[in-house]
Amino acid sequence: MKHTIDSAYVPGDGDALVIVDVQNDFVPGGALAVPEGDQVVAPLNKAIKIFQTRNLPVFLTRDWHPDKHCSFKEFGGLWPPHCVQNTRGAEFVSDLQVNDRSTTITKGVAFEPDEYSGFQGVDEKGTSLDMCLKNLGVVRIFVGGLATDYCVLSTVLDGLSLKYDVFIFTDGVRAVNVKPDDGEMSLKEMTQNGARLTTTESLGA
């Protein structure tokens, strides 16, 4: 599907970067690997560099599940065990440029409910992503990560419902595609709800 991409955009005051669940279990070799999931790392690293060079906030969401979690097949869920707390699979991909200038948002820490959206997570102080953004005066968020048709979709839709302007990096997301067109249909759903498509190549430095 051919996408209409917004023109070049220079991040500035009121903007934040939200990177969704770029964890070892979601890339090739992981317990719940997203096809080509590792290919989001390079474009997202470019976005991290641009945002941090401009002293703009960067948030990284992560699944952080107990070893018994409602999303696991053994307990009635859809998925194999993944992103179990304090395992390598739950760690951010090593090539992702995580540093102490970024804020980690953690979700899915209890048996239930399942939590796809980054807006269901909290930082280390227990502050929700929404409140973190509002406290910083953020009105626009740029989103990339894994997977287009699940956690990215939920994060974007929640962001829109909370009245943020939302941009999606089409080069910084990949889909599970349980059905072959799930990723494309998710992008369509997000844009129909008001999100805009862009690429990390369209970011002005």
C-alpha cells in the first residue's frame, strides 16, 4: 500500500518521542519475534539522536510480565511467554540507544489485565505516560516500535483519545501480521482516527 507521508518536520517544543517495546523477545530470535523487528532499531536510533540533541523528551515503553501472565497461552492468552521480568527477553535490544536521558515506561507487571498501550504503563515513580507528557507540556508525540498491529496501534489510539497530535514513523514500525494485512489495516485505522504518517528520514535535524 502506498502511503501519503507528511513533509519534513523539525521537532521542537511540545514534542516527544515514544518508542514502543523494542525488546529482545520481539525481534528475530526472541520468544515472540516480529518479522523484521530488528529493522526498526536504526531509524529509531536516528530519531533518538535528533530528539535528544534538541533536548526533547524520549520515552521507551516495555512489557515487564510476571512468569504467570494472562497473555500467555498457558493462562488463556494468545501468546507464548515473553518479556518475563528480569530475563534477557525483556531487555531492550542492545543496539537501541537507551541512555539515562530517556524515561522507561513499564506495563503489564501484574497477572492481569493485559496492557498493550504505553499509556497503561508508568515510570519508575509510578507516574503514567500521560501525566509524564502533560507535566512536560507535550502536545505532539512521534511513535515507533513493535508491533504495528498491537502495542503501537493501542498506544497511538490512546494518544489520540487523549488529544495528542500523533505521528507514526512508517520506517520505525513492523507488524506481527497474524493475518497478512494486519499491519496495513492498523496503519489505516490509526490514520482514520487522526494520526499522521511520517518517516525518520523526514525529521529535520
